[in-house]
Amino acid sequence: MAALAWLIIPVVAALLAMVWAGWAARPPRATTDPSSLAEHQRFRAAMERSTAGSERRSE
């Protein structure tokens, strides 16, 4: 039984390594997608609006 436990440890480690390698090697998301660019522009506009009026008012 102890030999089986010593065999299971490297098998599980190899399976986890294969899952991680498959996840790490997946193709990247497209960043040139027009909807992605439009979403980024909306985010930048929202950030500019939220920081535009936050000058020091305590003075």
C-alpha cells in the first residue's frame, strides 16, 4: 500500500503540471477587437470624469 501511495504522488503532480501547461499555453485574448477598444475608451472617459472635480477643496 505504501508503494501505491509513492506512485500516486508523482502521477498527480504530472497531471497537475499538464493542466497548468495547457492553461498557460492557451492563446491570448484579442486586444484589437473594436468592442474591446470601445470598452477601454469608456473606462478612460469614466476615470477622467471621476478625477476631474477632485481638486483640493479644503483650502
